[in-house]
Amino acid sequence: PKFHEEYRILGSDASSPQIDWVEVQAIVEGRSENGEPLTIVGSLHIITKRKQMEQELIETKEQAEESNRLKSVFLANMSHEIRTPLNAIVGFSNILIKDPNLTDEEKQEFVEIINLNNDLLLNLINDILEMSRIDSGAVSFVLTDTDVRTVVSVCYQTFSVQVKPSLKFLRDFPEEDVTICVDTMRLQQVITNFLTNANKFTSTG
């Protein structure tokens, strides 16, 4: 019968032990009358480099699988984020076209909402185009003094045409406004993500 095994051998240097892989192959040639082997012919090869290459291939495959998973997550997230400003642009554009009774003030308000969502959409597209900067952790932020009431009002108007009929979408602001130093577009992304999930996973209320 043939014998084939692989072993790891730990070197004798305790301070910096070296682990080598060896491959042992052997075959029995001839046996005595009582079945004892007369001759064993075999070989021993150091296969450390081969084992290292095998491990590198395994790690490369795992990295490729993780990369594919992250790509799928990224595409799902971007689809989620792009849909919100697109819905607002389409929704308010349709209102402007189909409702002849809108006042000039309402038309101007809807145009401003469309323009703001255009800006948000362009920002998202720029993020996609600058994936190398995102990977390196160098995402750019444009910080400005921002009126919170204005930001939240835009989000409210944007989602007012998207909320399911079974839900009540209420706006309740305190009397005093607050000004913060923030990246307005990033803040809008955060709020719209919360609202999108709330609209998606809330059945009534």
C-alpha cells in the first residue's frame, strides 16, 4: 500500500521558530511470510513554498468574495439613496405640469425643491465617481452654517409626495430655529435614509 502524508515541522529555535511543511510518500516493496514489510521506499520533500502559495490563493479567493459582497452592498445602498431625490424630482415636476391651479409662490417652492434634489443627486453621483477617495477614507465634507429648519423642511417636502397613504407624515418644529455648522448634503442624506426606512417598514401610524 502507498503512504502519503503532509506534516508541519517546528524548528528548534525557540526565540524565532521556523515552521516548515514536508510531504512524505512511501511504498512497501516485498513482505515476509508473516506479512512484515521487507523494504520501504519513500521520499521526503520540503513543500513550504507550495503551502504558502496555496494559502495565498485561499486568501485571494476570500478577498475576491468579500469584494463582491461589498460591491453588492454598495450598489444596493446607492440604489436606495438615488431613488429618493429622483422620486422628488419626478413627483414635483409632475405636479408643476399637471396642476394648473398652483400659485406662483407654490411653483417657486417646488422648483427650489427640485433644484435641491438635483444637487443631492449630483453629489451622490460624484461620490460614485470618487470611489478611490472613499476607499482611502478621504471623503470630502463642505461645512457651512446651515439653517436646520430649512434642511428639514426640504426633506419634509421631498417625502410628502412619497409617503404611503396608510401613514401620517407630520412636521412639528419648535418656535426657535437652530443654526449648525454641517455639510448640508450629507445631513440630508442621513435624514432621507431615516425617512425612507420609516416609510418602507412602517405599515400604519
